[in-house]
Amino acid sequence: MKTKVYENNYNELVIEEMRKILPQDAVSTKIVDRLAVCHGAFNVEYKWIQAGKYPYIPDVVVWPETTEQVSEILKIANKNKTVVIPYGGGSGSVMGSVFFNGGICLDTKKLTKFILNAKGMSVTVGAGWNISQLEDELNRFGYTMGHFPQSMNSATIAGSVATSAIGTFSTKYGKFDDMLIALEVVLPTGEILFTKDAPKASTGINLNYLFLGSEGSYGICTEVTAKIWHQPEARKFSVYTFKTTHDGFEAVRKMVSLGQATLAVVRLYDEYESVFTIDAYKFEEGYALLYLGFEGRKDQVDLEMKISDEICLAEGGIYKGDQAAKQWERDRLDTSYGLGTTHLPNGAAESLEISASWDKLEDVWLAMRNAIAPYAQIIHVHFSHMYHTGGNLYCIIHTIRGKDSEDAEKNFLKCVKKSLDACVKAGGSISHHHGVGTLKSKWMFDEHNNGFEIMKKIKRAIDPNNIMNPPVLGLGGEANVG
Amino acid sequence: MLDKYKDLMEDCSMCNDQCVYGCPVFTINRTTTVYPGRKVYLARCIIKNEIELDENVQDVLYQCCSCGLCKTFCLYGIKGKPRDPVPLIQKIRHEIIKKGIKTDFVTEAELRIKEFGNLYGDVSNILEEVKATNKSGKNGGILYLVDAEMLAISPEAPKAAIQLMNKKNIKPIISDMLETGYDIKAIGFFEEAVSIAKNTADYLNNLSVSKLIVSSPKAFYALTEWYKEINIKINKEVILETDFFRNLLIVHHNEYKLRPSDIQNFIKNEGLVVYHDGSFMARYLKNFDTPRMLIKPLFTRYEELRTSREEARPLAPAVYPLGLSDDYLEKLANNRIVDIMELKPDYVITSDSLSYAALKKYWDKDKVLSIPEALLMSFVDMEK
């Protein structure tokens, strides 16, 4: 592991130029500010904290308050060929904002514009809005974004663009891909780009998709325009057990693909992850568990529950009321279980989320489970975002082995490798909504084949000096991981 | 020195930072540096001698208002065991002061504590003005404590409270001790704070009254919760002022109706009142509905200002007495005025003394009321 000293290591010229165009307190080389942004929320980053002095910190932190300031910062960085990594809430779990070679940390949280377009059913907000605070603000006016990721209390809205994120009520409100209407982005050369807020256009390629999931490698998203909805009248849940995960799959596949009921939440837990809840609620031992959530008009919700019930019962499901799902709703932001393992000197836990089409999803699930089994102490798997053509698999891996944080890091990264190799081989996609970061960048060719080369060409075209978050997605350099 | 915080330092060093959603300091400041968990990480770096303890560290650690909202939103709290970084942050402030490192703010705070026994300077004249309003009624074993903060920022509120008590034939003894020590402890002057707390407790305990009414939720919290932690006993029933008036004036049920015997004493004011629930400490005490019970029956139309984390005073309680600048008040007022103007109210009632001062100064001094002022305004039965 490379160990970088905390002494200032920056290019005085770059700092000097930035100080000229930004308010005095918007540029900091203080260690207290640089340490605060040095890590995200991935377990290996915590292992580095456990091991001692943090190995990778930025040289300077800047807090622009306007798009124009972001543009000026990028012009200076580009001229001086200095790396820039945007930093939102700091909740990323794929090491997408690691300062392997120092550079500028551009903290986006002071970008806080808010324009509600009630007639147009959209909101335009600055990149730095905390997702939960934004939802509160929309609720004040009677609207919701319907975007409830587990990280919503700390993540920023532009982080959802950067990772192509998703929330737990995605089956009704869609992925962030579906919510996104338009963007304002500052390109690495400082040019400001706007995309149009049309509901749909047939005017060439949709440039939103150049930045959705780009993890700060093609530019910095400064404003987001997203869909809003009227707040629903009712929210209800139902719970079913199934003899096997396969039976649960069949029920979910039919519910989603028949198109007769708009579910809001679908969460199918395999027989292994279900054990604790099955035990707590005295459901049938060894069964899989399905939670369904519904939102909308009261009568619509009741009808959708009735249709779903018919399908679940026909597939062998047993109705179990709503308490287990309501408990999930209350606890859904809790990540303490995994952190308990990660806090052990030799422990590490984290989730990997992949996706696959219906015809491959079960194979991918079994292949990943089998691949990790020899290396992990606990493997929990559930399927929590479902589509017409397939779904997402969420695999939570706990490893407790060896003697120290270095062993923990190695063990966990081995699990990542085994599971992603298995996923690719069985036809799955390596990331569903956390992004690639530097953790999964080695699988980008497997994921995209020659498409990966096209992404690199685009990167070279719009970021000729390779300043924007180079190692993420494997587009601009190697990461110093694993 | 910080062994008992070892687990906290592990938990908060990689916790997804969900508490920033509730953090008033972050809501204003918007840097990652002020995340509660990142302050704990900084503490960890200090303990492990990875960074030097200097004024920059001290500055960051004072970017916490000790409001405890991070505990409310702590992910461990979901399972009933929330982590609380506030004691650790205060403990490190204490250690830094012991080492002799003092920013301008800490130096100024120390001077005021030594000279005045509080963070607000000389408030004796204001106390005399407040006492002068206490004119009639029987004592009935009641002691009223208005803390230095309330006197310095919104003395109109205790003046109105006393007049209201007088009208209910109560003439309280007004405490000469004005400081619980809680804010002083929060800044890191632990020994001084405990000494002040002991003096205050001795003074209060020696008065032969049975009930102690406390004007501010923070002082109430200090006397009922913090004093327990430092083994100081108060030999009286301690009652928060709003609870006292609730019991005195209204029937406690969901419709917020006045006690039947008191209906004749109150007029219902025509027009829209907007209530600003700004008392983070009252929410911390889970006692946030009493002001609503008191206010709702008094006005024909009632609305609430949106809940904002900003009301928890990003500079308070540890820092704001010294940062109570006009600039800050104007900014605070402007934030509120944007929302207030949407509602076009006839009155705004706020339970936050700082917002009260800001709105009085920068919005409309005649339309801004504290809760006791609103009650007093509606109380018509002068002679009863």
C-alpha cells in the first residue's frame, strides 16, 4: 500500500490561481478539511483507517457555490493538468472518490439551487442537495421524487446521477435513469453544457446518458432536473413466504411482466437471508420471503394488492400480513449489521449488486453464491429491484478471516473477484446501482467488450488531459487497489 | 484519556454519515468537514497522534452546537442504540483548552465566564427590568429561573410570562442565579461549568419554594438531565415554562381546547398566526407539542413554518453568544422571511429566542411574539 504523508504536496500555482477566483474560505489546504473528504463508505477504506495514517488524501479542497466557479476551477486544473475528483455525500461504496495521487477535491455540497416547476412536474436542483432534505422540501409542496436510496440521508442528488442510482421504491417511480430529465454539466475543459428538459426528443443521442453513471470521469454535474410526483394517498405492504426462492421468482416475474399491478416495492429474500426474519416471525422454516409495497390512490392500492395476492397464491405463496415489511420500512436505512463485521480487526462486509435478465438471474444467483461460499462466513442475497425483463441481485458478503485489517482487505477483495467473475460468466451485469468506481473497473472490458474502448475514446475527446477522476470505470488510469 | 469513547470512534469512522441529514451545522455550513462522524474521525486521528492538535482542529470541533440531532438520525439508533458524538467532541475541546490552545473565541469565552459567570456578559440591568414587571399575586411556592441567554436575547418573553403569572395571582420569586453551566461545559470549560452548576444548585436548593419554573428548554434540560450526570440534585419540582402554562391554562387533549374556566379569560385573535417550532432542545426533550396546545386556541387561523434544521442555531449553544453578530441575525431573519412571506401572517410566534431577535430586528417588531407574549396578548381578564 502506498503511504502518502500529510504534508502539503500541492502545486502552489494551482492553489494561487483558485484563490484568485474563489472566495477566501472556499479553498482549503488544511489537513482537517483534506482528511474529512479522504474516504467514502467502502469497507476497504475503513480498513485503511484501521491500519493507521490514511494513505490517500487530496492536496486541496474547494467549495464552489456557482456553476461558473466550477467552470473556472476546471479551467485552472485542465491548464495545469491537475486531477479533480468531485465529492458529494461521501456515501459511495465502490471507491469512486479515492485520491490515489492527491489532486483537487471539488466538494459539490454548496451548489444548492432549487427551482420547482409544478406545472412541468419537475424540479431543478443544485448538485449538492442532500437527497432526504430535498425530499422534505418537495413534501412541503405536496410532491415527492420517489427516490429513496438507502444512502439518502447522506448522499447528494448529483451522486445519483454519477452512479446511475436507484431507490427502494423503484418499481413504481423508476430508476434514477427514469427520473432524470436534464443536466447541467461542466466539462473538464471548463465548458458548461446544458441538456434540454424535453420529456422526450428525437434529436440525436441523449447526452444525459453520457453523464449518467459516469462517476465524475466526463465532467462535473452541477444541476439536475428530475421528475416529481404528487405525494401518494396511501402506502401499504404485504408479505408472502414461498417454499423456494424459485417459486418467489416466478410470482414476481408474473406480477411484473403481466403489467396488471404497479408495485412500488418488490423484495425477494432467498432462503438463506430469510432465516432471521422467518425465525423472528415464526414463519415456515427454510422458506423464502417476499415483501411487496404499494403506493397511490387508496382504491388503486387495494386493487393492486388484490391482483398481486392472486398471483402470489397461485404460485404457492402464503400470505403473512404486513408486519415484517413494515419493519423493513422502519429499518431500511440501517447498515449497522454489516458495519459490525467491518469493525472487527479481521472482518469486512459490504454488498455487491448486479443485474441479469429473467432467463439468467437464477443462474447468476447460484453461480455467485457458490463462488463466494468457500471464502465468506455469511452471504445474504435478496432481489430488490424488478423489471419487465429481469432484476437486480443484492449480495451482502461478510468475511472474517486472518489476523488484521490487511488480511480483511485481501479476503474481501478475493470475494469481489470470485463473485464478479462468476457473475460475468453466468451472463450478469457487474453493477446495478452502486457504480463501478475503482473497485470493479477491472471487469469493465468483460462488461462492455469493445464498448469499453469507445468509452475511453470519448474520455480522451472530452478530457484530453485526463484530469477528471481518472481511475474510476478504468477509463483514465489504473487504480492502486487490490 | 478517551478510552471510554473507543467504540464510538470505531462506529463513527465509517458509518455512512446518515446523521448529516439532521445536522443543523451541516445544513448551513455544507462542508464535509463538519459531518459529526468526520469530527469523530478527526478525534481518532488526534488520539493516534496522526495529526497535531492545533487551532484548525479546535475550529472544526467548535462547529458542533451540541444539539444531539445526530443521535436522533444515527443509523445505530434504528436498533435502539444510537451513538452520540457530542460528549466526545466536548471532551476533546476540554483537552485542547487544557493544553493551552485557545482560539479568539475560546479566549473571549473564558474572559466572560471569569468576569460574569456566563457567556453573555453583564445582564444584571435586564434582570432588574424583568423583576420590575413582577408586581402582584401570592408566591405560592414558585421560583422562576430565566437564564442569561434568555435575558440577553429575548427579555420580552420572561417579562410577559411574569405578567401572565401575576394575572393568575402568582408572584414568583425570580432567581438571581442565571446560569446552569451547560453551555460552559459544552465549550469545554468542564471544571468551571461544574463549579457554576454547584453554586446554582446550592442557591436554588436553599430557597424555600417547592416548584421551579424554567423559561428555556435548554436550562430545563441542564437542570433535569445534565445535573444528574454530574451528581447534582435539585430539591424542587422542575417544570418547563410552557408545561407550567399548559397545566395552568388548558385542558390537555388533542383538540387544544382551553380549560373551560379559562375560556372567558381569553379572546380569540382574528387572523393568521404562523408558529415557528424552533426549539431543538424541546424536541430533544420530546416535548414539542405543548406550544401548539397553547397557541392554537388563541387564533382563528393557524399555520406552521416549515421545520428547518437551521433553527437549531449552527453557532449555538456553545458558540453563538459570541457570534451573535448583526450579519448572522440578518441572514437568519432573511431565511425565515422568505418562508413567512409565502404565508402572509398577521403574527409569527417563535419558540427560538435567536429567531425571535432576528425577526424583531429585520422583519416586523410588532408581529413577532414569544409564546408568553401571545398568551398575554389574548388574556383579557385583568382583574380576576
